[in-house]
Amino acid sequence: MTLTTTSRPTRSASGAVVPVLAFAGIVVAVMQTLLVPVIKDLPQLLGTSPSNATWVLTSTLLSGAVATPIMGRLGDLYGKRRMLIASLAVMVVGALVSAFTSALLTMIVGRTLQGFAMGAIPLGIGLMRDMLPREKLGSAMALMSSSIGVGGGLALPAAALVAQHTDWHALFYGAAGLGVLSIALTLLTVPESPMRAEGSFDLPGALGLSAGLVLFLLPITKGSDWGWSSGTTLGLFAAALVVLLLWGLMELRSKAPLVDLRTTARREVLLTNLASIMVGVAFYVVSLVLPQLLQLPAATGYGLGQSMVVAGLCVAPLGLTMMFTAPVYARLSARYGPKVTLITGLLIIAIGYGGGLGLMSAAWQTVLTSVLLGAGIGLAYSSLPALIVGAVPASETGAANGLNTLMRSIGTSVSSAVIGMVLANTADHVNGVAVPTMHGFRVSFLIATAAVALGLVLAVFLPRPNRSTVPQLRASSEEDAGLAHAEEVLRGFRGRVLDATGAPVARAKVTLIDRHGRQAGATLSTADGRYTLAVPAQGPYVLAARASGHGPHASAATHAGDDRPVDLDLSLPTETVTA
């Protein structure tokens, strides 16, 4: 796969880019937990059976799983900002559709449209990689990656408050308003990335992956209702296996595949994606268990008897801690690397669940558990995009992160199905009502601990990141960036970006392209026009430079692969290039 740039120069990224993109991620994540406070009331609200009401949640999950890799690939091809806005716009339409109806079928359509916004997470990570200087990239990607947990955690108390005091349709009006605000902020502050992958959109691959994912996730989410040994459940699993195998064969033969399976099969990408599933499992267990424990009546002997709003507030530290973990991750990753921070995060999650087995007798204990798990999940989620971005070329960032986000969604889907089954099978039946038991809660925590243990094994076998990607991904402060700058000068290209008059051009994007047409590095020029780029190996390269208000420029150069830097100044034309 090759990389190109658009002919239109983009404006420089402002300091608002990171919070605006993170806000978009939080808004998208809100869709996943928006209806959690009213789950038990959905059959009555929609005038349908409990099994039919679950489609309101299942539809969002399925569409989100389908959308993440597809929107990531579309972003690589046609512009990540453009696809981000499209994702948010579809979400707003879906929220408004749901806000105006109490009919089951129409509600499912609206919720399906809302799920398409999940593609915003990988698109935001891709935009950050394309635009931000390396000293800001680590913490920015960490915040964007964690936004899915932050939004989910913060939405619980807010949605509970709204649902308890107003009509439940107000939840969708609020979601639509957040989506419109996010679109406006994105249009105002986020420039389009100049990076493009060459090729065309793989429509057969998109249809094949969509069919395979639906066939796989549908029995996972509905298996408890249909029966895990029923013909429908087993038949759908078998059909998913056949469709995904045929899809894989088709993708391997495609010149421009939706998902580059050869890249996905690389050890670092494969193990990171498998570890992502385990983190997704661990994240969703606490979201399912603690709210129920907190709201069960004290008369059960173990329920904490809290209101819907108080229960949401007790779980909210999960999302808040994840948000505040992002800058901590950046410092740890700069010093030790994303592999170590992933392992550290998984260890903290294991401690949180292990301690949580004995911390279920008071509301403050659930808060403590939420904080511990939020810190661990925040570190783990923050590490995943850095590991993926460090292992794939820039032209595949959107699709690769879309696939990684999909793996997390699969983890949460599996978690939802398994924990739902455990709680149902261990429940006590009082007057025909199934009441979850403490035994079921503890078994759920043990399942989460086992998933984390498997994730730890996978993380330990991750290879160390390529040295050439370390400065871009790990620098987290001006001091770290200075050290990285000094190391890069020893082995790579350096010089200045100048205009036609010889004046320096600040914040020009300089991209290093190897002989295969793939991005081997990228940076922004400093205030005096200076740039440095490390090379991963000897050989011929092309250095492409562009800046707002200037035409693009490309220079061919060869590096001998030794420790001597190659000095090369890049001169940009003064005329503005138009579309």
C-alpha cells in the first residue's frame, strides 16, 4: 500500500485539536451506555417483550462493530476528518430518530445509526498521528483511546439523573445536542490530514466483513435468550466461521484490501489485538456488576440499597480515573515504552478485581474498586494505539486502529454475554423475579481476573517497538523531545524548510517515504524551520514537505545507513496551491 498527500494544503493544527477529538470520542462512547439506567424498563417503555427490547442495545453494538474498520479505511482513503464528521452526523440523525419514537422498530433503526459513530475513535487517533508533533502524540493518543471508557463511565450518572427526573426521550435529545456540538468544534478547530492511502474502497471486503461480524456477534449477544446449544446459535457461529474464512481468502488476493491481513498477522499487531479483547472483557465486567450491586435492596443481605443516580456516581470514578491516567501514561511510556505500560495496566486491573472480591459491602468500597480499575484500564487502553501505530505504516493507521477498536468491542460483547449468563444462572428467583446473587458477582470478578491474566501472557510476548518509531511515539515532554532530537540527528536526515526567499517555514509537515512508497517517518519543522528525521535502514528515500500557504516539495535522497546525518534543505514554492 502506498501513501500520497492531498493537493490542498491544510491549516496548522491548533492546541484545541486534542481536547476536541477526545470530546468526540467521549460523545461517541456515551451512545454505548446511554440506556443502561433504563434497561429494565425498556419492555414497558416500548410495549414489547424483554427479548425484543434487547435489540435496542444489540443493534448499536452490531453497527458499531461493523463501522469501526470500514470508517477507518474510508478515512485513510478520503480524509479522516471528513469521515469523522460523517460518523458524528449519522449519530445525530440516529439520536433524533430515537428521540421522536416509542415504536420498537423505529427505535432499533435509530440505535443502529447511533452505533456507526464508533468509527470516530480510530479516526481521531489517525488524525493525531498525522498532525501532532511527537512530544504531544503519546498523551494525545492515550486520551483518545481512553475516551471510550471515559464517556461510558461519565454517561452513567448523567443518564441516570435524566432518566430519573425527566422523560427518557430526553436522553436522545441530549445525545443529539452533544453530537452537533462535537461536529461544530471539529469543523472549527481540526484540519484535514494530508495523508492518503492510494487505492480504492474494497466494497466486497466491507460486505464480507460486515456479514461475518454480524453472524458472529449476533449469537454472542442473543445466546442467552436463544440457548447456547440451540440450532440457531450454533448455526450462526458456523456460518460466521465460513464467511470470515472466505472473506480472509478474498482479502489476501485483493490489491487494495479493506484490512491488510498480512500486516494484521504481524506478531506485534496480532498480540496487541488479542490483548485488546481481554481488556474489553475486563472493562465491561465492572460496568455490569457494580451498578446492580449498588441498586439491589439492602434486604437481600448484600445489596447496598442505593438510588440509580448514586449508583452512577459511585461508578463514575472509573471514567474519571481513565481520563486523568492519560498524562501519567505518557510519562511512563516515554520512559519504559507502551509494552511496559500495558503490562502495568493489566497488573493494576488484576489487583482491582482481586481486591474487589472482598470490597463489596459498602458504597465507598465500590468507589475504591472503580478508581483502581479505572487506573489500570486507562493505562491498558492508552497503550494499545501506540503499539498499533508503531507497527503499521501511516497509510494504514485508520484501518489498523479501527480493527483494534473492533477487538475491544468483541471483548465487551463476549463479556456481556458471559457475565449475563453467569448472573442469570446464579440468580435467586423471588416472586418470579430473578435477583442476582453475591456468588454471581464474585464469579464475574473471577472471570475478569482470568481474562486479565491471559492478557498479561499475551503482553509479555509482545516484541520491543522498532527503535525508529520510539521518538515519535514515546516522547512526552519538551525535555524528552530534545533527547529524541539529539538521537535522531546521529542517524537520519536533517536540515531546514525554507520558502523561495530563503526564510524559514515553521510547522511544515515533512514526511519520509521509503522505496516502497510507505511512510517511514514524519515530523513538523521548528520555529526556525529545522527538522530531523531518523531512518529505519539504509537506502533511497523521498522527503516530502508541505505547509499552509505554500506549494508542496519533494526531494530524493539516499542514506548510507551509518551514524552520519545527511543534510538536506527543502524549499517550498511561494505560490498557494489550489484544489
